[in-house]
Amino acid sequence: MSEHFSKKPNKAGGFSSLTSTLKYIIQSQQPQTNVKNLLKANKDKGFDCPGCAWGDEKEGLLQFCENGAKAIAWESTNKKVAADFFAQYSVSQLQKQSDYWLEYQGRLTEPMKYNKHTDHYEAISWHDATQLIADKLNGLASPNEAEFYTSGRASNEASFLYQLFGRLYGTNNFPDCSNMCHEASGVALNEAIGIAKGTVVLDDFNHAEAIFVFGQNPGTNHPRMMNALRKAARGGCKIVSFNNLKEVALERFASPQDAIELLTPKATTISHAYFTPKLGGDMAAVRGIVKIILARNAARIDSNESAIIDKAFIEQHCQDFEQYQQVVNDTSWQQIEQQSGLSFKQLSQATDIFLNANKVICTWAMGITQHKHSVATIQEIVNLQLLSGNIGKQGAGLSPVRGHSNVQGNRTMGINEKPSADFIDKLSRAVDASLPKAMGHNVYYALNALLEKTSKVLICLGGNIAQAAPDTKQTHQALKNTELNVQISTKLNRSHLCIGEDALILPCLGRTEIDYQDSGEQFITVEDTFSMVHASQGSVTPLANTLHSETAIIADIAQATLKNTTVNWQQLKGNYDLIRDLIAQSISGFSNFNQVLEQPGGFYLGNSAAQLQWKNPQGKALFAAHALPRSIVSVSEEKLHELEHNKQKLYTLQSLRSHDQYNTTIYGMNDRYRGVSNARNVLFINEKDALKQGFKNNDYVDITSIWSDNENRTVTNFVLCFYDIPRDNLAAYYPETNPLVPLDSYGDRSYTPTSKSVAVIITKAINPPLI
Ligand SMILES: Nc1nc2c(c(=O)[nH]1)N[C@H]1C(S)=C(S)[C@@H](COP(=O)(O)OP(=O)(O)OC[C@H]3O[C@@H](n4cnc5c(=O)[nH]c(N)nc54)[C@H](O)[C@@H]3O)O[C@H]1N2
Ligand SMILES: Nc1nc2c(c(=O)[nH]1)N[C@H]1C(S)=C(S)[C@@H](COP(=O)(O)OP(=O)(O)OC[C@H]3O[C@@H](n4cnc5c(=O)[nH]c(N)nc54)[C@H](O)[C@@H]3O)O[C@H]1N2
Ligand SMILES: [Mo]
């Protein structure tokens, strides 16, 4: 082994999880505050954990997990980044620091404005900052020259006001983190079942007989989902994992809340069967399962036995089954096995489990959504579920597991560059104003518009677009082209350092902090991945009295910008109940919003597909009949010849999260569940592939992506880690590998960067570090 790599642990969770939690609480230098915070996480009258969008359980003493604790402790630090900090460091100096260092400096506490003459950020009053934004926006030739980005932590109240402001100002330019995340799920589900959300609720996991988990690493990214999986597995439900890597939590998990599993080597076996498809191979894998089901069904019908597909469900609820059957017949086993990397035998085993269960849930996350053919892949998962009528019954359904804690709520509130006509109509009536209907910009179009300088102002409600978006060089250039870059943030990150003309940092309250306005203490609301809406209220004193809430910041900017506004922004800012009243009038499903919130645990927004109502134009659940993609990555014949000529091997690379990060926020340098310590520039590779190219474990390599333009996209000095990963596939961490993802390499119809399938070559490092 080496200084960085050791054997991966034989279980996830347990004692190591508890000690890691304590370590982060102590490091925050606010242990008392954070213990108080953790006791309130995801509890009634507490705050919603900013860690992920998983739903809350009704019972249980503690409702947080190791990585939620990290997120909370990261926010609740007593270190401040204020005017003196920016006087000490110029922007050029800050640019040289790592992402980890930048965020580690503490919480932003004062509004700051960039001074290009000194290259330093300097303090500015809230009033002057707000006025600067208003003047700049009002000076643009068209409202469509401004981009309003949102990251998925923003509350329902903040995101509702934000989109209302943007639309009253005159644009639908609402790029958001979801464009880089679950967009494909939204597009696929909307078309197929008439609603862009998952059809299950948390309790369904208690009733499922099988759970198929595709392309997701819940041990790290949705640790509270592990409780549901563990409980299900212990109750006899069969869990089947499809993951490019053997993720230890999906193999064996120990609950830190179970004394025996905590203190002994014991753990619960999670996956009954574990398959490691090739990157992008899930559509082929599901196609294989369907092909087996249809073949077995046909054989049974030939011998006068009852069907194994749910014919009644298909006839009553579905459309286009015949076309789909045809496409399945036309898909060869050779293509299925080659693209999925799984054998007929393995897929038969998965089929047996699927057919033996009367109620199946399919969950998925980024391993499914960040490919070119993600929409088609998700629709293939829908097809599988429709075949057995696994929608609209308890314990069965579709479950895209969302990332950011309120990303689903943001969309419900109208953060959407392509709003429906119904949405705009209802909102227009509620505020008695006409609103733009034309499609606006998603992240892809926003970055292009900034690159072309047809967009000039970027306002970001949270997030870190500079590091989250693909093609880092291009993305940074896009931000540097802005005439005004406004970042509403809690922590310093690279998006504050990519500056064109003017830039503002507007520091805001975090989830854990008390939000006090004119009418008293406020709470906000969020929607989880199961469409449950509930309140969230911070309880610790804000780190500085100069911090404003996101909601207040937006209301002030709106009031300063909009001349003849029908909305009383100051009133809304003073009392969030009034914002909720406006939401109740503007958005379907929220009537009596303030009243229904009073029930403990919040309220369920409902899901039409789960009620077997199909709200797409066809009024039926659709079997989408897509052929399998010709290849997973887009590389031209010409490039392939060139690589062959140069004897260069083409790999497919996925970029993923370590255990010590929250998206672009790096908490530490370890990835405990994969046996990695003190390193992030790591490239996971199959030993056979590496040896064939003459590489050893721990060798340093440079990675270059292959794309149709002549741009050189290379990252250097990644250390090779031999790993149990399919041949021809590689894995490395995000955001370090974002420079490799070409901006134009995006999902069909989702425009999501293909972060899980980048065509790359690897070469010996030109300038390896001296050891
Ligand atoms: N602690 C923590 N929690 C988080 C986040 C975080 O960064 N840290 N981020 C939040 C956000 S915004 C999101 S979207 C979610 C992300 O949650 P995940 O989707 O779990 O995140 P990734 O790390 O990108 O993991 C992708 C998983 O899919 C697998 N995979 C990759 N490609 C393929 C493929 O083609 N097929 C299959 N079958 N598997 C594949 C990878 O091996 C990996 O296990 O987590 C949320 N929660
Ligand atoms: N290569 C590659 N790229 C990816 C992905 C991948 O898997 N691979 N994943 C994609 C996914 S799934 C997502 S969701 C995006 C994430 O994209 P973003 O949501 O834009 O990024 P985050 O890293 O979550 O944002 C972190 C910053 O948010 C700010 N912040 C934290 N809390 C708050 C708050 O309460 N309020 C405000 N206003 N600001 C706050 C802090 O300043 C912090 O620096 O990245 C995408 N990019
Ligand atoms: Mo995400």
C-alpha cells in the first residue's frame, strides 16, 4: 500500500462514523453550539439539515448523520472572514489558494465590493451594495442580459421571492444547480409520467419487497437513506445495487445508533446482489432485464400459463407498449452485454429478484443523471417499473434521490428557465403583473451567453458555480466576462474570485441561525425528495449582526430595482407568513400554506403519478422506445483513428464525491470508505489497465480529455490507485476533474454536463512532484 491508500474498510457507519462526527464538531471550535444544533437537526421546531434532501423519520432521538454533522459544523464556526481579511489578501493572492483553504477561513460577515484598482475587496454598506445592483440591472439594454443562478439550499421563501423578482424584472434566466444534477430526472419523468418528481414517500421503503439502487452512493451522500436500506434489508427486502464501484456502505452498513453494530465488528448486509456495470451501462442493463422478462412472459403465454407482466396495468394506464417491445426485440444481447459490462447470467439473477418481488422501488442519483443518454436511461427504468405495475402502489415506485436539501422545493417555487404557461398565468394573476413567457437560460446557455458577452450580470443565490460547472477554464472566463458578479454566500469560494468589472459579496444567515425580522423570529420551509414540505428554524445567535437573511437580501434588491412594483417587498421581508400567503395564491398545491404547516412533520404535496393520474399531454404513462446509444462517449471516428495511430488508450472517466466533501466544499482530504487518506488528486484505475500501459500503483499521471474541438483540457499529477473498477473505466474526484468536462458535452435534452462519462487518455506525468 502507500501513504495514501489502504484497504477499504469492511463496513460503513459504526464507530468510525461516530468518531468522525465528533472530530468535526470539535474542529468547528463551537462544540457546544454544534451539539445543540445536532439535537435540533430535522426535528419538529428544529432546522432542516442542509446535508441532503432525504426525508425525516417520524420517530428516533437523533435525526442527523455523520455528513450532516459535518455540514452543520462547517456552517457554525466562529471564524470570520471580514474587511480585515480582505485587506490582508488581494484577490490575486486568494486565487492561488485551494478550495479547501478558501472555505476554511470562516464565515463571510460583511458586504464587500471589489476594487479593481487595488485588487482587494473592500467593505460596502448594504444600502450601497443594493443600489449598485439596482443601477446596474436598470442600465442593461434588456433584462435577458442578467443571469439569476440558484443553488439548492435556498429556502422556499427565498427562492419564491427570487424568481418573482427576476420575472418582474423581465427574464426567465434561472440557471440552477439542478441543471448539473437531477435535470434529466425531471425531463424524463415529466414526459413519461407527467410529473417531474419521485412517486414514493419514505414509508414506502418499509413496504418494498425489493429496492434497486442505481448509480448512487448513499453511505456518503445520503447517509440517512442507509437507515431505510438497513431496516429494509433486515426485514427481508432484497436490495440490488448497480454501481460502477463497490461502495462499502451498499455492501455492509453498521448503524451508529445500534449498540452492537456500533461497538462490535457486526454489520448488516445491505445488498443481496451487487452489480458493477460499465459507466453509462445502466440503460443496457435495464434493457437486458426487460428483454429477459418479455422472453419469459412470451414462453409462459405459449404454454398457457399466466403472464408475468402486469397486462391490466399496461392496458389501462400505458401507451406505446408495442413500439417499446419492438425496440427491445431489436436490441441484441451482444450490445447489452458489451455496453453494460454485465452478463446474461448476472442480468437473469437481477430479473429473478425483480420478478419475485411484488413491490419494487427503483432509486437513482448522479451515476444515472450525468451521462449523454441520461433521459433515455431514466425512461428505461420507468419502462421496467411500468411493466410490473410498480407505480401507484404502496412499497413501489420511482425515487430519484435529490441532492441539495431544498433543490426540489426551488423548482416547485419556480426556479425554472422553462416555466409552464399555467405556472406563469397563476403567478401573473397573484401579483397582478404580466410576466415573461419566453424560455430563459439554463446553466449551459447562461455560461455561453456570458462567454459571448450577451449576458453581463450574474447574481448567484448561493452555490459555487465557478467550481460546480464543467470546463473550468471556460467557466472561469465566463465569470470574468461579467460587468457585475454578485454572490450571496455564507463562505468564501472561487466564484467570488472570478471577477470582471465589479463584484459584490453579500453574506447571509445560515440554516442554523436565528432569523429575526420586523414581526419577530422567522422560520422558512423546504421540500424533501418525497415532496414533504416542512418548516425549518435556526436557533443559534447569528455570527454577526451584519448578516442578512437571503429573503431580506432579495427583497431589498427587488425594491431598489423595480420601479412600479405591485409587490410590497418590505412587508414580505418583515414577515415570512406573508410570503407564504403569496405562495398560497401563486403556486398550486399550497392553499392554506401557513395553516397546513402547523401539523407536525409538515405536509405532503401529493404526486399525481402515485395516484395513477398521468398529467402529460397523452394522459397515459409512456413506454419510451429509445435505442441504446451507439457509444457512451462522443468521440469522432477521426479522433479514434488518431488515438489508435498514437497507441493511446481511450478511457471513460467518472467524477464523483469523496466522503469528506459537500459538492465544491472540501471538508478534508480523506475518503475513508474507499481507503484513501490525505489525497484528492487520485485516479482510481483497474490494475490490469494500468499494468498494460506500464503504470504502477502510486504512479503520477496527467489526464487529458478527448473532444471534438482542439482545446487542450488536461489536469496534472493525479496519483494512480489500483481499484476494483471495471476495465476501461476511471474515477476521480469532483471538482478537481471539472476542467476535463467539455462545456459542449451535455446530456441529450437535459443539458446536464456528462460528469460521469468523460472520454480521456492518461499519460505519465510530465512534472511529477518531487518526493
Ligand atoms: N456528504 C455529502 N452529501 C451530499 C453531497 C456531497 O457532496 N456530500 N452532494 C449532494 C448532492 S447535490 C447530490 S446531487 C447527491 C449526490 O449523490 P451521489 O449521486 O451518490 O453522488 P456521486 O458521488 O456523484 O456518486 C455517484 C455514484 O454513482 C456511481 N456511478 C457513477 N457512474 C455510474 C454509472 O454510469 N452507472 C452506475 N450504476 N453507477 C455509477 C459512482 O460509483 C458513485 O457511487 O448527494 C448530496 N449529498
Ligand atoms: N464534475 C462534476 N461536476 C459536478 C457534479 C459532479 O458530480 N461532477 N455534481 C453537480 C451537482 S449534482 C451539483 S448539485 C452542483 C453543485 O453546485 P452548487 O450548488 O453551486 O455548489 P455547492 O458546492 O453546493 O455550493 C457551495 C457554496 O454555497 C454557499 N452556501 C452554503 N450554504 C449556503 C446558504 O445557506 N446560503 C447561501 N446563500 N449560500 C450558501 C457557500 O458559500 C459554499 O461555498 O455541482 C455539479 N457539478
Ligand atoms: Mo446535486
